[in-house]
Amino acid sequence: MEHVLARSFSNYLCRHKIIEEEYFDIYVYGAELVLSFIVTTGFILIIGIIAGMIPSTLAHLAVFIALRRFTGGYHAKTYLRCKIITIAVYLSVMLAARYADVAWYIYLPLTLIGNAVIYTLAPVENPNKPLTPEDKLRLRRLSHLFFTALCSAGAALSLVYRPLGNTVFFSGASVIALMIITIFQKGEQK
């Protein structure tokens, strides 16, 4: 579905001379990414609204999207697989956040382990978007800063409103886990 809509959108842009024909495939790819993101995020928001977990859903999306922006991580081979994995991660985080109680001091091991993984693996590159050495260094530094700030905020939240603190914890942990899974996956492919 995304591909058909992305092609139609890109055709419209070419017909109206908004973009040049030679950039058609690039615009199709970009439009597919945007549409896939909108559909997946919309579906997660609908689940959150139906389940009555709007604050936790918004916290998860904020943590997951922002942290992955810096760290990179698992990239599925198809848009459908991406949607399924993203929704499965969301549901897992919501279940864990609801039934596991994370005290503020549990953030210390997450901060240490997460920063060790970030130091070792971040940023995990998308095969479709290679990074320069300067970009890698900048993203790794931002990953450390953001992850440490995230863990500090999560620890504070767990003192004030434990359900959101739990969500931040498991959302951050899920991004770290997806980074590790990607490296194992790349090793199997070699």
C-alpha cells in the first residue's frame, strides 16, 4: 500500500515539475518511509487509546523514536516486518511496564550496560544510509548524552509516577536490545 501511494505522490511531483525525473526513485523511497512511519505510529497510538494507556504510549514513542534516531538499530527487510516488530516491541514494553516494577536504582545498571553497548555498537548503520566517520562520532556522542539523560529522567519519574518510569526503562532497554540483535544478525549473515 505504501509503495503505491508513494509512487502516486512522486508521479504527481514529477508531472507538476516539482521534482526532476532523475530523483523519482529517491522520492518514492522517502515517501514510503514517511508513510510507513505514520501508519505504524498511528496504529500504536490507536492501541494506546483503546487500552487507556495514552501517557505510557506517548512516553514509549518519545523514547523509542528519539533514541533510535541517534543509536540506530534493527532494520527489517520489509515494511510489513518492520510494522510487526515495532508493534511487538511496543506491546512487550507496555506489558513489562505494567507488570514489572522498576525502582529508581535499577536505572543505574541500565545506564552502565546501555552506555557500554552504545560505546561498542552505536550508531548501528542502516544499509541504505551509510554514515561518514564524523557522523558516526557525533551520533555516538549524542547517543551517550541522550541515553544518560533518559535514564536520569526515568529514575526521577519512577520516584514520582512509577508507571511512566517503568515505560521509560523498558523502552530504553528495548532499543539497546535491538542494537544487540542487529549485530548478531549481521554476524549470521557473514
